[in-house]
Amino acid sequence: MPIFQKIVVPVDFSDHAARALEMAIELAKASKGKITIVHSYPINPILLSPYGVAMPPDIERSFREASDKQLAEWAGRARKAGVDVEIWTSSDTPSEAVVHRAEQIHADLIVMGTRGLTGLKHVVLGSVAERTLRYAPCPVLTVKAR
């Protein structure tokens, strides 16, 4: 079995992401590796401007605070299992955030859900999983919810 010392796990708080985190925890425990949980909350003010909608100046801070609270809970699952874990958040698109962080830390593996919370159905995989597979600097393990 390959040794995975640096595992990136993108989360959007879906059931698929929860299952991916469970799988990553088991892999990290087996290899005494570290998990980096990546969460992206892209906010695109350009999409709002044609509609005359003003974005409150503190909206990104609010998103970050809300995501940090949930991420702390998810990271607690890994810590409880005895796995070293870090949290990394980004306002980039999800696939860009995952690939960027995997490149930065020289990840050995990305473990991610096949679908997320977008509500969009894709032929084989969710669009974020598909783009991540295309650009990832390391192997990607996709996991379905139970």
C-alpha cells in the first residue's frame, strides 16, 4: 500500500465530503500522515453588479466565520482519531483552491466526495471533482456517500 503522508480533503459539508474525510482519516492513521481540510467559499461580486445588488462589506468575513466554525468541528473528527490536521480556507473556486493547496504542500493524495452541495447533477462526477481530477498534481480518490 502506498504511504500517504500529506492528504488533502476538500469539504463542502455534504454527505460525500463527510465520507471522504472518514476515508482520509483511515488512510492517514495507517501511514501516520497529516490531513489538510480545504474549504472554499467563492464570492463573485461581478455576478452581483449587473443586478444592482450591493455586497455588504463584511460578507466575506461572515462566510469565513461560519465556515471556520464548521471546519473546527470537522477537524475535531480527525484529531479525535489521533490524526494531525490543518484547516485551509479560500475564496477561490473550489477546484482551484484544492489544486492550489495540494501543490503548495506537495500532497501525496486528494480524497474527495464525488458530489457536493451544488445541487447540479453531472454525468459521472460532480463538476468540482471532475476539474480537480483534471488539474491535480497527485492522485485523487473520489468517494461516494454511503
